[in-house]
Amino acid sequence: MSSNTTLSGAARGRLLAFNGFVWIFGLVVVIIIGAVLLAEAGDEVSASDEYGYEPWLNPDPVLADDEGDGVYSGVDGAMVRLGGLDPAQPLLLTELDGTYVGRVSVTGPGGAILTEGEYGGPAEFESYLATEGRWVIVPQSDVELWIDGFSDERWRMKITTPPVEPRSGTVSGFGPAVFALDGNATTARVSSRGEGRVSIETVTENGITEVFSENEPTDRSIAWADGRPVLFVIDAWDDAGWTIDFPEDAASTPAGTAAPTPEPTVTGVSP
């Protein structure tokens, strides 16, 4: 009895069809994997390593994507170009989708240094407070924001210009708050009470400076760099109270003129 190893025509057809299916399926898988890898590689691209620490010196900078309605996204080192701003109106940068925005450097068009920062470069805005957003003050209407994020992830943020209440004299409250100094003071007396940390940062066109951070009840003086406007950003536990006493002779209201009583629009602040 002999065995016949010759495939029939139908069997050969089925084998060829199967091989063709496997080949096409493998090609599709390769294309999908390649597309995913390219997408991930795009997400991990940062600004040129040559200008990694000073992206504003790059003659061909990486531009952030303008998604509209004040929303921008991009890679580490990308630049946001803004125009027609009011320098007296602070900007609030809020991270979106759980992404990370670290230090923000501010220059003029073409990377020109407008306000020199601590290390000779442009003014830098970096905050360690657990507040919802980063405040930035610009020195002119046309600026470029250089965003420092994670090198292997894209960032996404929204830029708004919410109103900030001006305050002077004695300002106190519980929990977080933001207000603008209505006056020319560069020193104040701060006291904290209750349990939990109270941290205070000032924001000027020169950047962000931590001027107070205590876990225990404290009463001491603080000082900050001169600037107009000056924002005070307070991060405090809900049961931690704070008071900032500004000198009356540094108020911007002329002598003999009664200061108007502002509406209580700042969260956590009482007159």
C-alpha cells in the first residue's frame, strides 16, 4: 500500500489562500505597530537638545499647538506666542488632562530678554504651591512663553485672565487665596495660626518668589522685590488661618482719601 503525498488542487488553493491571509495580516500588524511607535516618538520629542536649557536661543524654535479658546499643547521646550496682552492683567496657566507644566520663561518676540531672571536668562515662573494654576505677569503686550515640561510627555494647558482683587492694609483668611497688592509696600508682617502649613508666594514680572512657608503658628516679617503689579498667592490648609499686615503709608490711595471697600471676591479672604 503506497501513500499519496500530492495535494489536490482544492487543497493547494486553500493553502495558498491561508498563506496570503497570514502575509496580509502580518503586514497590517507591522503597519499598526509602526504607526503607534511613530505616534509615541512624536509625543516624546522635545525641543533640540542643543537648546534644551535655553530654548529661546533656538533660531528655529518649536511652536506649541494653538487649539483655540486659550488652550495650547506641545512638547518640552515649545513656545507659546501671545500678543495684545494687558501687562497689568496677570495670566493664569492651568494644566489640563493631568499633564505637567513646570518652569515657564518669558521673553519678547524672537527670544529677546525683557526682564532678566536670577541666573541671567529671562524671568522664570516656577511655583511649588498646590494651587490650581500658575500665575504669570508679563512686562509688555507681545511676549513668548517657553514651557518646561516632561521630556518624554506632551503638555496641555489653558491660559486665562481672571480678575484679581486689589487689597491693602490688613488681609486675612483661611485656606488658599490670591490678591493683588494695592500699594507700594515691599515689606509686611505675616502671622499664621491653627494646624497645617501656610505658604505664600509673590509674583511680579521678575518671576515667583516664596516669601513665607511655615507649619507651626508664626509671626514674622517678610519682604519681596519691588514690582507693579504684585500678586500674593497663598496656599494653606482649610483650618490654617493667616494674616498679612501691610504698612498703611505704602498704600496707593492718596492721603485724606477714603479707600473704597472692595467686594469680597477673593476666595478665603476677609477684610
